[in-house]
Amino acid sequence: GNFSGVAIDVITKSGTDKFQGSVSAYGQLGTPKGQTLTAGDLGRSWLYLEPGDDYRSYPKSNVELDLTLGGPFFSNKVWFFGALNYLNGRNKDLNWDPISWSHGRYADFKLTSTPFKNHNAWVSYHYENNNAGGFTDGSLDWDPSTAYLGFTQSHSVSSQWQWFPSTQTFLSVKFLGFWVSDRNQLPDGAPD
């Protein structure tokens, strides 16, 4: 396939009986100032650039918003954690007329529990929705009419049950499942 994955287990503290959360935002608006490159700056002394050609690559705008919240469902028994993340970016790419853009939305939710003495259990869900357009594969000879769009949506569910009969022994049962919807396409009006 086109993607590879890995699941990593890390033993961490099981939760808290206090509600905790965070909100953060990052933004970069406007175009950074910089000098116009010449063919020599690109390592291509044979390349001719017209006056006004823009071979810079820079972000036009970037925004990121994050929200997290965690706490108890039932004191000393069941805890939850949730996170939301939103990304939105526009970029001017090297020797490429269309402005490339991307939107990403991510969500995580996790329940952790100690249902019985010496038992831990958790279940989590992860969601991604990524859309992008105005980009291509290629070199300095990119053809703007071949810009394409990409849409990816993925879901994953994981869970684990652990039993600790002693301080040196444990039994663990895990599950990981995911499904992905991925499609790329040329925009309307693209050449055949």
C-alpha cells in the first residue's frame, strides 16, 4: 500500500480526578519579505528568469487551533481525554503559479479505567480529515495545469485490557483497527 503504520505502547499514569484542559492558537498571516532569487541562486546558471519571475517558496498564511480536555467520568474509576486540532494553510511554492492550500481536522478521544483491582483498560478513537489542492509532483518544470486535489479521511480505534497478577507478571490483550478513505483527482478543466 501507500502507507505504513506502527502502534507503540507506553505505560503512563492512568488518569486524574481533576478536570484539566488547554486552548491554543497559532497564526502566521501575510507574506514574508525576501529578495527575488536569480537563476544562480537556484544552482542553475543556465536557467533564464524573466524579470518579475518569482522563484521564492513561502507560506502565505497558516493557522492552527488546538483544544484539549480531560477529567473523571467516575472518581477513581473512569477518566476521559479529548483533543481537537484544526490546521489551515496556504503556500506559494517554488516556480508554481497556483497557491497550494491544505485543511486538516483531527480529533482524539480516550477512556481509561481501573474496573477491578490489578486491572487497567482503555479504548481510544482517532479521526483525521485532510484536504489539499493546488500542488503537484515535479521539478522546476512544473505545469500548473496539472495541479491536483487530495482528500483523505481516516479513523482508528484501539483498546487494551491489562491484568497484573503480580509486580513481575502481566497479561495484555490489544486491538487496533482503522479504515481510510483516500482519493486524489485533477481539478475541473485539467488537460486529458
